[in-house]
Amino acid sequence: MSKVPVSMTINGETYSGDVEPRMLLVHFIREVAGLTGTHIGCDTTSCGACTIQLDGMPIKSCTMFAVQANGHSLKTVEGLATGAEMHPIQEGFMVNHGLQCGYCTPGMMMTSLALLAENPNPSELEIRTAISGNLCRCTGYVNIVRSIQYAADKMREPELAAAGQGD
Amino acid sequence: MAIESPKIMGYGTSPKRKEDPRFLHGKGTYVDDIKLPGMLHMDIVRSPYAHAKITNINIEPALETPGVLAVITGKDLDAAGLAWMPTLMSDTQMVLPVEKVVYQSQEVAAVIATDRYTAADGVMAVEVDYEPLPAVVDPFKALEKDSPLVRPDKGKDTNHIWHWEAGDKDATDKVFADADIVVEEDLYIPRIHVASIETCGCVASYDAVNGKLTIWMTTQAPHAIRTVFSLVSGIPEHKIRVISPDIGGGFGGKVPVYPGYVIAVVASLKTGRPVKWIEDRSENLQADSFARDYHITAQLAADKDGRIRGMKVKTLADHGAADAAANPSKFPAGLFSICTGSYDLEAAHVEVDAVYTTKPPGGVAYRCSFRVTEAVHTIERMVDRLAVELDRDPADLRYQNFIPKENFPYKSPTGWEYDSGDYKQALDVALERIGYEDLRKEQAEKRARGELMGIGISTFTEIVGAGPSNTFDILGIKMFDSAEIRIHPTGSAIVRIGVQTQGQGHETTFAQIVAEELGLPVDNITVEHGDTDTAPYGLGTYASRSTPTAGAATAVAARKIREKAKHIAAHLLECNPDDLEWKDYKFSVKGVPDRSKTMQEIAFAAYTNHPQGMEAGLEAVNYYDPPNLTFPFGAYVCVVDIDPGTGVVKIRRFVAIDDCGTVINPMIVEGQIHGGLTMGMAPSLFEEIPYDENGNNMAGTFMDYLLPTSLETPNWETGNTVTPSPHHPFGAKGVGESPTVGAPPAIVNAVVDALSHLGVKHVDIPMTPWKIHKLITDAQATTA
Amino acid sequence: MIPGKFEYHVPADVGQAAALLRHYDGEAKILAGGQSLIPMMRFRLAQPEHLIDLSKVPGLSYIEERDGHLAIGALTTESELEHNATIRDRYPILKDATDVIADPLVRNLATVGGNIAHADPANDHPAVLLALRADVVATGVDGHRVIPIDEFFLDTFVTGLEPDEILTEIRIPTAKSGTGSAYLKLERKVGDYAIGAVAVSMVVRDGVIAEAGVAMTNVSPYPVRAVQTEAALVGRPATAATFAAAAETASQECEPSGDNRGPEEYKRAVIRTLAERAFSLAAERAN
């Protein structure tokens, strides 16, 4: 059962290594790439703490082998900010107290961001549906919904401003 | 040059949380994020049986697995005197068993390997032979004479552990004999699990050169853990450092010491290398301490006019294979005797019997103060039960029986002294907010159409902030808590506290206490905790005790600093300290507000120009011993709709009015309430850990242990009233757990209310669709 | 929870994949979305020695109407189905089902082929395809064959696929005019398997049910069409009375067993409720 070479881009940087085919992608991210912002909370693909984006699509990285991500482009929580400057989704969670212990937060943000890319102005039900694969034990979700709404508004600002100028 | 000075942001303001940036950037440090050179990984072999003799453990095949360095069994620990450990309730628990296992998924052996994959392979390779014994699942049967013994090591011929009672039995019997009406109900508060999203784990690192053991650990109480480790292992306490880094939720489940922690320490001592142990979710749900599991029979005695006079409660507490509850030593049933709630009763008597069964040990809190959820559930259900019996509106009956606000401090019939309360006001606000009268009209119309809708109320009293040291201790360690504040010369500060955040935002709120008390901007104050080498000794965070105890300690320490600062200010202003007043966050000469000194100016002087004869510097420590507990309360109203075709209960609205005294940070308090309500709803509708007749856990993964998602959770509506605690330095009471305690009876009362016209009087949680559907069909069968 | 060791294979086309299956003769498993297989491997309930990853096999992900049927490539993900306009407009039963399969993140990787080939009676697509009278295409070393869905599910986790065959396409007959369909599922929470679910597709002509397909989820040992319930619908007027009577038949016809989701009689009651609602919804959609 030999190791196989794997190489993938995470947050724009290339990470390579020889891994056992059975290595879960989340372990590659955390232990080979050293990006520990992506967490593990269950073993049944239920909690979403390990959510990352694979080619822009949010997935649970505990239910994919690292070898399956060979050649793909991944994004994790560490890829959200520009330096110390927060992405609107991070800002949304901070301003609206959308996190408490912080453990589910990275996965929650990766899911939210993918939602906003597809649906820039989601309803509350659309938000709740989109994050229904990410469990949070601290917040009761109310402030998470508010955080995503904040980010949606903020990300639409340039577009809305442009529309305003056109009037 | 107009630079806006940073804001103080004291009590009642909502600065953004200081801890958030690291979490939002993925830079938090949880235990599993720690990676040390040469670190090994541990995985655990667990029992498939609930009760079985171990006849043989063959570790050889595991040792032959490349990368496996060691396998530890009970015999290894026994040789070192570590096969057993004390629980927080002075019971004993196996670290690794030598003779038999007493619950499914019990730790049987541990494999130490170079990485977690190899460790898992090693676990598969260990061969254990068992001789199954009959499981003891039903706690009532466990007390029967012919029941198999779970703990023969105890030297008793029964599974009974202890009997405890509170209140006045004779006085209660008299009231019951004299009352017009008695209502009785059996309530079961099932076994559940806190299931924080981060499971438990540790990294144990023994440095043989310096003889120092460092343990990074998912614990809510690092100091107490250090002391216990020292006492059990014989390693001097100064050679043990426990670090509780970022914690991914605690809720009570991270208070106990689990066998895995101890084995990891032994493994590090044995191998001389750091050893990491991180449990899986299924291990977490199947072996870690549970909560609740109380079988309650309650009675209320009342007069025909609705005056509630007395209460009797008998309870059987299923503790599993060890009493590993996290209660204060003198309170084996925790604060369960708070069960007379918000009502002015003449007498009450409460009994609890504890019993061993072949299930995992417990019971810890599930985001609640010691056994208070069970108590509140009992009284709030029984009041509704009485309302139905007397055909009274449940709000109305509550108003009639509330302890009036002028009766505080109030001595309860079970001996507690409630500090303050205004229950009527909270219920007024809640009923107004939800539109109670209109809802009752809507309900009547819907009933006429055959639709099922219910309105439920809960007006609970919590008891938190343990506690006064004359009665409260854990393993003999008094339940004070501590704070240490040091002001730097330029007016910034560091605060170290004995409690430990798991998401509550201590780094922000404790900075706000210092900001308010000393007039320093919150941004200039750093809060540290969780490292026993640097933080002052404290008992940790659980039972909503941080603000009532360490919060008070922080305020008292700050006030000590302020007193010294006053003398420095007098020196700087060349006046008598008695001529100074503390106003607008500075000291000024009475009547001459222009002549003043800020804390920043005073801090600089404390290091550069302090009065002759005074010690330099500006710092203080306080170990706060609270004079009493605090008694937060609230009024909750829940509206449910029930689908008669499926039995599904939907929470349409939920209004929560909380009173936790003075609020430090309204944003954080609201967040705590949202989370607490969700953890109140979860066991009401979804969560339970049932066992089959062989003692098999039937909800051992997140596929069957049902944490609510965003779609099952309603949009909580919150509000508050403020009734400060008279004995707390700034009037705060604690809030994190009130909603978990108060929400379940509101939801159950709403469901029973929706079905009451069918003759339904009670339903146990979780109110699963099939259970509700059965109530409806059984009622229809009776009427037909 | 760590999976056991395996050798990993990435064939370039279906032929290679089938050849690998034949070569490893029962020791290999197909890896598509992995959303059922990987959790089973983590619990070591599945310990294949070889995994054959289809992700580099081209041309297995599509949704297109052709030759009198809707063809869905086996590697099409649930979220691709969920967001497809043809499905939404013309095959609402598929949209109903994909909306309630697992959770949105799982749906991004889970494939429709995997959902069926796993032959788990708790999975949602089998009942839907039974109700729609679909066919599946199996591809082996020697070529393709078409298997009617009624002959596909043989027992719990057992299908009519030969050991070296791969499920490559699903064919759903093009919806005739007057067709209405629905899938209604009751679950304990998002991400759960069904307590029970009912799939129905019916053709309504002049107020009368001309054709009907009905199947149910997680209330039988393996997925099977509810022929008695279909008979209780066909030839009768599309009215509430018909639906109630047929729903009663469905509740008798299913074979649930008691578990964490409820006792047997409850599941029968749930099927009755869901069936009645699904039949009305389908009839409404037929108009």
C-alpha cells in the first residue's frame, strides 16, 4: 500500500506531498499544509466544521481523500483576508457576534461565501438552507444569519452604488 | 492635532470581541492544532459490551504494526497505582479496567504510535477476549435485590449509591394533608450529551530533563485539574502546567477528567515524548460524561383558589457506572432543591436516590447550573399541570403565586436565600411582547377548526455563581474565584483570571469590568486565562459562575487599585484624598472638576512620581468569596403549531425575557441567550441518548444524536429586565445557562397546551414526532 | 475514525474502470462522490482493498433530454440536479428529492449514480426512479446494457449490476403532458434519512388518473414499487377521496420496522399522511 504523490493549490499556494491514499483531505490541509483553521467535529459528515471550498464549491473535507483533490484549487479560512484586512464575511461575523467558541466559524464562513457568490442577495430562508449542513452549538444561528446578511449588503455596495449613479 | 481618544466601553456597552480576529482568520489555537517535535499519537481500544469480564488482552499483533511504539493496558496502570482515579464526586472510576468493563465504549487499552492513522490501525490489531455479563440498564431494576452488581469493588450488595434530601418532610406532609387538591406527575429528564463541536483531547508532554509535565487540555477548569493530577500522580504541583488553550465549546462536558487524559500523561511519561489524544465524535458521544437522566415523581399541593402550598419530589438519578457528576461536594444532587422555583410555597420536601447502571459515568451539566434544569422543568411543568386541573390560565396562576418583589431577599422552603427578583414584571413584558391575549383568541378559533396550536409559559428562577466557601467546594477546594490586575506605566493593563472561556467572551467582558471600574479604554486592556503557570488559582467556568465570582473578583481588585490611585491623585493634585471624588472615570477635587487626574496619568505617576512611603506600581489581586449565590430569572413564552398528520412540532415564535441583573455587554448577553435557547430546544425536541436492553448506546453518532441545524432553530426573540443582585459588586448575576434551563418547560407546556383539549396532560422530552403522533391518535381513539 | 488502507486507481475511461473491477474481482469498489462510502470506510464498515476513482472519467456528468427520455449521467451531483432548469420545470419530483437529500454541502459531492448503486432503502433516489419507471444503463468491459429500474434493486444493498459493471446513466421517460409528480419526505432534522417518504408520478387526463407510479423510502427492506397503491389510483378520479383511499393502501402496503425514528405503526401513519399530500400535490402539478 504505497504512498502516492499529491499536489494541490490552497489559497493560491501549492502544497505537495507523498501521502497514503486513505489520508482524508482535512488531514492533508491541517497536518501536511499546516493550515489548522479548518476543523474536525464529527465522523459522519454531519457537522461541517471541516468545510472548505474545492474549486469554489463548499464541501466537507473530512469526506474526501486528499488524493481526490490532486490538481484542484482549494480555499480555506486562511485565504479569506487580505493581510490583516478582513473580508466582508469575516467582518460580518465580527460585527454581528456571529461566533462564540469559534470552532464552527471557519466552515460556516466558507459555506456562506459560496452562497453569496451564487446568490448575492439571499433571503433569510435561503441563508438558513445554505448553512443547514454546518452545525453551531453556541450561537443559535440567529447572529450567523445576521452576519451573512451584513456581508451580502457590504459585498453588494459597489454594485448598488454603480446602479445609483446610473439613475 | 485632534486624535479621538479610545473609548472606555464599560458596563452596558457592546464593544466587538477581542477574541474574534484570531478565530475569523483561522488562527485560533485549539488543542488539536498543537504540534510538538517528536509528538506521538494515541488511540483507544474500547469495549463493544456494556458489561463483560475481560479474560485476555493480546497486544502483540498491535505491537507488530510498524509505527506502533507502545500499548498501554490496565495492568500497566495498576503497576503504577493509576488504574483507578477519583471522580469529582469522590467516587472512583477506572482509567483502564483490569477485571471487567462496565459500559459500552469503555476504554480498554491505548495504542501509542507515530501518527493517528497508525494508532488507529494498532487499535484494530489489539485482541480482547470478553465474557459478557448481564447489562444493568433500567435504574429501577438496578435497585431490585436480584440485580447484577455494577460495582462489586464498592463492597456493598446493592447498586444504590446515595440518598439525599432537602426541605422539611413533616411540615410538607402537614401542608399536603391540609390542602384541597394534590396533582402528581412522573417526569423523565433523559440522558443527553453536551456535544460541543470540538471533542475532548489533550497533548501531554513530559520533559524528563526538567521533570516538568505540560498538558494542553480541553478543560473548563485547568487549576483544579492540576491539583488533582498532582495528588493522583505524586508529581509536585509546581512541576505540572495545565494549559487550556482555545476551547471549542464546553457546556459542562469539559469539566471532568476522562481516562484518555490520564493515559496520555502516562504514555508521555513512558515514552519521554509528547503524546496527543483527540477523541472522535462517536467516542465523545459514547464514553464521555452524560447529563441529566433523572426519573422524577413530583406532587404539588394547592388550595381550590389556586394558591400553591407545598411540593414533594422523589427522584431516581441514574449515574451510570460511576458518580462522576461535577457538583459541589456537599451537593450530590447539585442545586436540585431550587425546585420550588419562583413561587411562594409554605413547605417542600425533595429526595434523590442515586444508582449505578452499566452506562457511561456522569452526570455533568448540559449548559446549566448543577441540576437546575431538572428542578425548573419539574416546577414549571407542575404549575401547568395544576392549571389544567383547576381550569386556570397558566399565566394567571403564576401571577397569583409569584414571590412578590418586596419579599426579597426571600428564604425558600428548601433553604435558599434568593437575592432579588421581580417575576411579575418579567412576565408582563413577555406576555405583552408576544401578544398573549390575541394568541389565546387565535388558538380558540383554530381548535374549532381542528388545528393544533399551543402557547407555553415558563417563569423560571436560576441559581448560579457557586459559591460561598462555607458550603461550596469541589474535592475540598473552595469555590472562590480570582483576578489579578496590573496597570502598566502608560495606562494599559493586563488582567489574569481564574476562570476559563469556552466561547463566552471573557477576554472582552472582563476587560470591560476593568475599563468601567478604572476608567481605562477597553482596547488597552488584555485579559489572559487558562495557563496555570500564569493565571491566579480559580475553579473554572461552568454553572454560570464566571461573572458572579471572577467578575466580582475583577471588580474588587480594580477597586483596590482605584483606592491606591486616589492617594496618588491626591499627591499629584496636592490635596487630601478625602477631598477627591471618582466621577466621569477620573479623580477630581470636589467642587473643582477642572482639577482632576485620569487613571492614565495616575498610572504613570505610580512608576515615576509616587508618594514617599507608598509602594511603587499599580496592581492588585482578589480572591472573591461570594456571600451568596445569584438568582437570575426570566419569563419565556413559546407558541407551537403541531401537524396532526405527522406529529411534528414547529416552534412558531419564542419570546425570552431574561433578567441577569446588571449587563456588562448586551451583545454578548443576547448571543448567550440565543445559544442557550437553542440548547434548551434541542433536548426538548431532538436529543436523547437511549440504550437498548443490552446497554448499547442507540445515538452514538451525529446521525442519531440530533443537534438542531439552522432550519430547525427558530428566530429567537429576546428582551430583558434589570434587577441587580444586591450582593454582587456591580449587580451582575450570570446568564449563559438561564435559557437552557428556562426554555424546555416553555416548549413542553406549549405542546401540552396544544393537546390539552384532547385530554393530554403531560409529555416527556424529547417530544419526537412519533411520540406526539401517538398522543394524538390515542386521544382520538379514546374519544371515538 | 480512520479508514483502512487501500490501493488507489484513477482510470481514464469507463472501459479501464470496468477492467479494474474485473481484475480485482470483488476486492475493489467504485469511488464516485464518496459521501456514503467514505463514512462507511471511516467506521471500517467497508474495507475495500482497491478504490477506483471515477473523477477522471470524462462524459459521465450531464443532464439532457434526448430520444424520448431525460438522460442523467451517473456522476451528476445532487446539487447539479437541484439547480438544473429542466429538472425544476419539467421533473419537479427530482427537485423535491434533491432538496432533501443529506445537506447542501454533501449534495455538492454526492452523485445521483452513487445514491442508486448503493441500493440503500433509506436513500431517496430509488423511490423517485421507481415512481418514474426509469431505466439505468450499466457499462462493463463488454459494453452497455439497459436495466429497467424494477429489476435493479434486488435486496438491501444488492443491485442487478454484475460485479464488473458500472452504473453510467439514468434514463427517465420524457414527461407526457398531464404528468404531475412529487416527492415528500419526513425527516427528524436536516441531514437525516427519511422516517418515511413517498414518490409519485401520475398522468391525469380529463380529471381521471390515467397512469401512476408510486414508491416509498425507508419503509421496506429494499426499494420497490408500490403496485397496490398504484392500482388504487389508476382509473379513478383525481379527487381527495381517491387520494385518501390510495394513501390508506400505501400505509398497508409498506413494510416499515421500528427504530429510532419511530415504531412501525407510526411509520405507516406517516406514509398515509405523506402519500395523501404527495398525491394532491402531484395532481395539482399535473394541471
